[in-house]
Amino acid sequence: MAAQSNNHQDPPNSIQIELAEGCNLACSFCGIQSIRENGADGPDNTHGKASAPYKYLSIKAARAICARIKEAGWNPRLEFAMHGEPTMHPFFIDMIRLFRQELPKTSLMMTSNGGGLLRDTNKSVNQLMEAGLNVLFLDNYDRIKIVDKIQERYDGPYPVYQYPADRQANPHRRRKVSEHDIVVGMDLTLATNGTHAQVSNHAGNAFPLNHEQDGKRCAKPFREMSIRWDGNVAVCCNDWVGWYKCGNVIDTPMEEVWQGEAFHAARTKLYHGQRDFGPCNGCDNTTLRNGLLPDRMGRKALPEPTEETTLAIKEALKGGTYTKRVKKHFDFITGYSDS
């Protein structure tokens, strides 16, 4: 059971849900290389062998997550992404249908490299949309032609937009349930602007630790909850191995995990720009609108970290990681440690 804090946090704007841990690719700029032995090793390799084996969200776990969201009374935007390729789930269309049936008013987005959509592209994409998906966001990597092939093969009826060329197509914009868009994002490794993403070191899981963002806030644990395939929740999606453990939403009410001491301690530190603990130490992730914290209007304030904050962080870091970490070549350069 997650211990409760006395500081109430607004519900998350979005919840990331992991349909599959593992990927059909092994890109060197991705944190997948920190949890799979056969990932790309080094910035010169665009991709290696598939980052298997896979671990999948079960129907039972999916139903439990939906029940917890309804129990909390939340209506966040859901994004199917995280630490793997969601279309590698053998029943990814059925999973979207389940979430739509259980959460009929929720905006559903999937971030994909398109790997599971190459076979019978029109049928797969259209069935995804008909199942209830609102946004299919395709990460287009310049040296991997999967998304190019999907664009060549797909002939509708759902519209295809390019982002960030078309700023109105922002995949993270909440859609009406009746909207169904396909959004193609520019190559992440080339992105320099837009609200989609820019390449970060994924908390030292993709690239060496980097302290350029020390002293700056990070909004992720204020606005986003990341749920792994087994219901476990770490501080954010960049914590690939699950070093900073916040609880499990299958075993524990979602509101209880979100308001728990682990999350509150991380928020307190990050509100004050103190990226000196666990996976946040050396993470160079940047977030937008950091002045609007801790609440959505930025009207509240969090006190300076205390000894209680330190103890809560130690507790969250205790006892290993959710997923076994694979040590990479740059770990020996930067001195990365899970201890």
C-alpha cells in the first residue's frame, strides 16, 4: 500500500500504458537498450536486432487499470507507448477496443513505429480506428523506412497529417471521441522543436548521464502517470528499469499511488529543480510550462525538501528495480550506478 502525503496533487493530464515491453527495433537513441541484451550499442548504430523478449499487458490487467481509472473519477488522455512497441502485442486492436468500451469518453492515443502495421496496412489501421483509437502517432525514423511504407500503402479513409509541419496535428492534443487522426512525426533524431519530443538521454538509459538540466524543474510526475505491463508505476516513463518505485495500480487504488509519499517526494525535489536523486540524477529531459506547477494554474507552492523527503526517496529506491538493467558501454564512462 502506498503511503499517503498531505499534499494533494491534481489528477494527471495523461496516463501512459504499456501494452508491450520489448520492441521490433533496437534504436541506439532509445532506453530499450538498457533493458534488453540485444539492443543497439552506441550512437553510431541506428538499430540492431529486435529488442525481445516481449512482456504483454494482459486482458485481466487492462480491465483492472480501467476499473482503477473509473474508481479515481479521472478522465485523463491515455497514451499506449512506453518501453516497447504496442503493435507487437498479439491482440493490440482488441486491447484498444477494451479500453474504449470501458472508458467511452477518454481520448486514446497510440505511439508506434508501425512495426505491427506493415502486414495488411489498410485493414490494421482502419480496425485500430474502428476499435476506438483517436490518434495513431507514427514515429518516422529517417534510416528506418517502416512509416514510409505505411504511408505509401495506406489509402484512407482516415486523414494523415505531418507533425510538426502541421502544428494543429499535435498528437498530444486531446481529441474528441469522434475524432480519428493518423499523425506522422518527423524523425526524433532530427527534431529541434515542437511539442512531440526531442531526444533525451532517457535518464541515462539511452545516452550517458548529462547534468545540463540540473537546477531546472521537470513536470513529468506532476502531469503524467506511467503504468507498466504488470501495473507497476515508476516516477516517469524515462525510468526504464523502474528504479524509483511508486506502487502498483492493480493492487492499490490509483489515487492512492498518485498521492503517495514516493510521488510527493519526487515532486518536491523537482519543483525546486533538485535533480539529484535516483533516475533524475543526470537526466536531461525537458518539459514545458514548468511555471504552472505544482497545480495546473501554478497558484500553489511546495515547501523545500525535508528529512521526510529524503527518507521517502530512499524507500522508493530500495529493493532493486522493476526490470533488470543491462549495463551499457557508456555506464563505465559516466559511473552510472543503480545503488
